[in-house]
Amino acid sequence: MKKSLVLPLIAVLVAASVVAVFVLKSKKEMRAAGLNLLFITIDTCRADHLGAYGSRTARTPVMDDLASRGILFENCYTPVPLTLPSHCSMFTGRYPIGHNVRNNGSYFLDPSQMTLAEKMKEQGYQTAAVVGAFVLLSKFGLNHGFDFYDDTLDTHKIYNNFSSEISASEVLGKFRRWFARRDDRKFFAWLHFYDPHAPYTPPQDFAAQFKNDTEGLYSGEVAFVDFTIGQLIKDLENKGILGQTLVVICGDHGEAFGEHREFKHGVFCYEEVLKVPLIFYNPRLFPEARSVRQRVNLVDLFPTLCELYGLDTPKSVQGLSLVGLLQGRPEKTERTFYIESMFGKEEMNWAPLTGLLSSRYKYISLPQPELYDLDYDKEESHNLVQERNDLVRKLDGDLRRLVTEFSDRNIDSRRKLTAEDRERLQALGYISSSSNKSSKAVDPKTGIVLDNETRACYDEAKEGNADAAETRLKELVNQYSGVKTPALYDAEYLIRMKKNQKREAMDVLKRAMADFPRVDRFYVLYALNAFQMNEDQDAELKCRELLKVNPLFSSAYIILGEISVRKKQIPAAISYFRRALEIEPQNILLKIKYTELLISQEDYVSAMTAYEELLENEDVQRDSGLLFKIGLFTAKYGKSEKAEELMRRAIELEPRGKYYFYYALILAKNNKVEEALKNMEMGLSQHGNELSAEQRQIAQKAIQMWKR
């Protein structure tokens, strides 16, 4: 080779090797293997209520700081504005039409769906989750892959429902207690903060920072969550592991404040409910802060984290990794996303809402279709359907193809769709705006007007103005003659109950069940009312009807158990409660009731097992009354050393006379006479007035005997 050619060739090879080393180094730096993963989801958190996203009134210094030192995604979308489907998309990397969880409460994530927790657990990570709301209870399927899944909500409520929740501070407390007893392995922890969801009731200190209106109270909730995240970050800093932890923070969906006649969320797919914050933070992985403008989706989180942690991405995943964007490599074209909301279809019998984001356009397929140019019309106020009908037809075709692809359970299958397949897709929720079927369904844009009016009636009745609410509701029924919605029945039912017209309220529920046979709450309300009115046969019938269509509705089993108790059919009651506990294992009050029934049947071995399971719950560990109760039972039927420990913990939580009294007796039984004497004297001297005369007499005799 000529010398004149050798030198340039060497230069090229050296340059190539430098580039290769740089690329390898970049890839190495973007590997998170070995880092803990802290995944934080904030319910109902719209992006523009964080300072990092441009809000001038927000009080979110913690998330703003993490965003300023990490990676901020400016345009992150949820595929669905509903909590359970959205979280299922995050954890499976699939759209709702793929994982088939289309609404809250009535769908369950199938165990066959691979989740992020399962992937992390396969790699030896400890996996833990603490959730703050009913809609994410373990029975809905998101507990797959978690070693620890705390969904304990109101420990004094046996019938959990959609209003059951705990605050951000309680979620943090539960996580702290888990963290204190974890082992030395790396962890993947998911914390779900529900506070920004309605009703908006922030702590007073945070409410005072904003206007005293609906949106102000919402902002107070977001600020409180930010403060709580700050405490969590400080915990990690104090333990010296923040640098060893990848922190990912996102919202599951946003919230509407009347921008398109919607208040709250679930009906529409406008920007206010779809755009959510997404922040990645770790100084080792991301030494340079960066903002990413490209549109991304929550379904992209699973493949992103799989790639970062060196995990194989399942073939079923429909999202795309964000690692290139995290590395600062912008994409040439905007990604295309599928969006939907089946809430209107399932709750109101309205037309299903499906759509897509393609390039700069958002297309929404409804009887009255919508097309918006998001670059020039961020408020989505100018519908381009008439002006760009050609684009509407193209996007409608694209949407049909996406629906076909994403709804196929076996995405590797390339068989042609049969007529039956096409019918299934229709049932799954896609109806083209150009199809004949679309004209027969109520467009949510029409339905939302009635829904808002109905909710106003409901709120008025709830505030005690039942007569005024009834008058307005009658006007609405006449105005919208022939239109029926569950919300109308909800309002009418509440009005009847507020006016103490129970029999009329039951009639309302009968009509509601006839018109909406798949709305679970009507069956439960009817069964509860029938049970309270001693109409057990009617209550039992409705529970069994509900369980036929929703076999995981634990409240139905609880009501059947209550009926059996009243009939003195205790073995049957135990069986029903056991089934309910299989579905809702964290229901403390139910487990206590179940254990008491076991004791009544003298099944002390099973009762002891149930009590031991109760003691695994952190809420029970902090309840002095329960510890005392279980301690007494353990002293009689279990190990006296364990009973001694339980009594001591009860006294530490709440020093009371009877606790000292029985603790001393147990200590004496365990041949610890000096400790027994000390505690009995303490109980008498400081809490003697809490003891009965008989207990004081026994205590005095015991003290005299122990002193001898």
C-alpha cells in the first residue's frame, strides 16, 4: 500500500476507534444495573401544575429541583386518563387495548401479563409497593412480582370502596417501615400517592398557599405530595443511597377544570387529562441535566427500564425505549400513540373514545370526530375535521390498524382477521367515526352536559338540599326524555336516602340494575340495604348475581358472610369471609371478624394462624388495642413468650392500666417475678383508676405474694 494512502487510513481507523470507545462509554454510562429503582406515581397529576413545567403559582420545589438536575420530559402522555389502566400500561409497556384493562374497578390485569416488578424480581431485586387508593388493590392484579404489596387503606372499614384512600404521609410511613426491615439487596420500590385525586383536601398549611377554590385546593394537594417526596429523598440522602438509586417520577393522568366542559377526568382525551410529568433522576446516569421535547408515552417506561437495567424486553411490549432520548439523541419524527377512554362507554353507554397522536396532530374517533393541530392549537379549541377531511380519513385508517395490532393477544401472530375477530375489536371499543355504528351512539361531548347537571344535583343532595336537588333532577329527566345514565340513578338514589325513603331508594336501584346490569355498585348498594332491612333472601340473591359477572367482588362475599352470621350458620360465614380475605388479604377488620368466628367454633389453631397473619400488618403492629387482644389470646392458646412481647409493645404504644395488669400476670407465668412486680405496681400507681375493683384487688394480692 502506498505511504500516501496509509496515513489517511490510519487516521480514519483511529477516529473510528475513538468514536467506538465514546459510544461504548456512553452506553456503559447509561446502564442502571446495580442501581436501586424508586418509581413514584402521582395520581391525577397534570404536568402544568408543576413549576418545572412552567407554572408560576406551583409550590413544587422538590420535583422542580430533581427535574433541573435530571431529565425532564416536556411532553409525556398517558394512553388513558384512568388510574388502573394507566398503571397497567406503565408496568406492562402495553396499551389498554393490549393488556385489556379498560376501566377502573371492573377489570383485572391477567397474571399472564409480564410486569416490571416480575422482571426486576428475576434479577434478584427486592420488590415492594405501597399504594394509596382502592382502585389499585392487589386484587386488580398489579401485585404481580412484588414481594411486599401494601394496599391496607382504612383499617376500621370492612367494606372498602372507591372512596377508600390514605394520605401521602401514610404511604411514606409504610414505605419507611418496610425499608427499615429490608435486607441488603438492591430494591425496586413503587410508591403511589393518591392525594391530588378529588376530593381535594390538602393539609391546612398547604391549602393556605393557594386560592380557596377547586383548582387552588388541587394545587395544595400537589404541593403536599411534593413535600412528601422531599422527605423521601432526604431519607435516601441520609442513608447515603440516593446516588445509588434511579428515581423516576410520573403522573398517571391529569385533571380537568372545565376546559372542555369536563371536571375531573375519565371522559375525554384532551391535553389537560393526558399530559403528565415525567422526570428521571440519578447523577451517575445523567451527569448533565436535559429537557426532552419529543412526545413520549407512559407505555415507553417498561421498555426503557428494561434496557437501562439490562433486562430482556418482552416481545409483547408495545412501547418504545426512551434510552436514546435520555442520552440526548433526538428523534427525527414524532412518535405515534394510541389513546382511549372507555369510561363513557362503560359507565354511561356513550360511544367509545379512541384516537391517536400522530406527528403534530391529535385525532379522536367519535360520532362527531375531532382533529387538532397541537403545535398551533394547544387549547384544542379549533376542530379541523371539516378543513382536513383527507387527513381525518388517513388517521382513521391508521387508528384502525393500530387497534387491530395492539388488541391482538399474540402479537407475533400474523394471521388474517376473521369476521369474529372484527366483532371482538368492535366490542373492545373501536368504532370508526365514519362507520354506521357511530351515528347510533351518544357522543361524550353531548353526554357531558347532562352528566355535569346530574353531578350538580348529586352534590346538592349530598350537602343536604334534597328537595331542591329533586326538583332539578325532575327537570333534567324531562329535558333529556328517554336518556338514561348511571349518574341519574345515583342522584335519585341519594335523594331518596336523604329523605329517608328507603323503599323508594330500593326501587331506584332495581331500575338501575335493569338498565345497567354491569354496574357493580348498584348490586352492592341494593344488597347492603336489603341486609339492613332484614331482607336476607333478597340481599343474598343480588350478591350471587353480582358474583356471576364479577367473582372478585369481595364485598359480595362479606355480605353473604354477614347474612350467614345472622342465621347462625357460622361454618358458612367462615367460608365466605375466607373467600373475601383471599381477594382482600389486607382487610384488617374483616380478618378480625373472621378470627373471632374461628374462636367461637373453638378452632384455636386456625385462629392463632389468622392472628399471626394479622401481626404481619404494620397497621396492626401500631394498634395497641389489637396487640393487647392478640396478646391475651396468645397467652391462653399460643406461646407465652410471644404474648409477653405483644403486651410489652402494647404498653410502649399506649400505657394503660389493663395492659400493665395482664402484662404482669404473663410475666409471672413466665417466671419473671421481679418484672411482674414492677409492672403491676406501675399499673396500680399510675393507672389504677382504669382498673375495675376486682382487678385492683387481684393486683394487690399478687404484689403481696410476689414480694414474699
